[in-house]
Amino acid sequence: MSLVRIMAVKPLDPFRLRLKLSDGRGIERDINGLLAGPIFEAIRLDPAVFAAVRIESGTVAWPNGADLCPDVLIWGGLPPADEQKPAAAV
């Protein structure tokens, strides 16, 4: 099974994202609590900057280089065990 990632994003107000996942599901997430730290300041303060969200490498990102972990957006933490890739042998 392949790892589920984010394929499309639509910004909603306030601080919500509608996400289309690689497994075909659509979900909405409130990301207000995830926008912490200086890199997210402009995103928090300017709705136009928040709306500039895009997909980059299977997750959401903004033009200033800020991004969010796809696992946190999709599952609220690590993916379920059956969604994770097997660990490499040592």
C-alpha cells in the first residue's frame, strides 16, 4: 500500500483547508493551532498570504517556505500502522 499524501488544497475561512488525498478521500482541517512560530506569522496575519497555499511534495506549503507535515494534517499525528512504509533492515 502506498503512503497517502495530499494532492489538492483549497483554503477556507478562517484557517481551514479542504484537502484532496491520494486515496481519493476529501477532508477538511482547522489548522489554526498548527500555525505557530515566526515562519507562520504572515500566514496568520494576512488572509491573502493564507490563501496562497499550494501543494508541494505531497503536503501544503506557502510561498515563504512554510509547510506542514502531511501526517499531522491527514491523521493528526503518525499514520496508522497499515499506512506506514516498512522500516528498512539494519
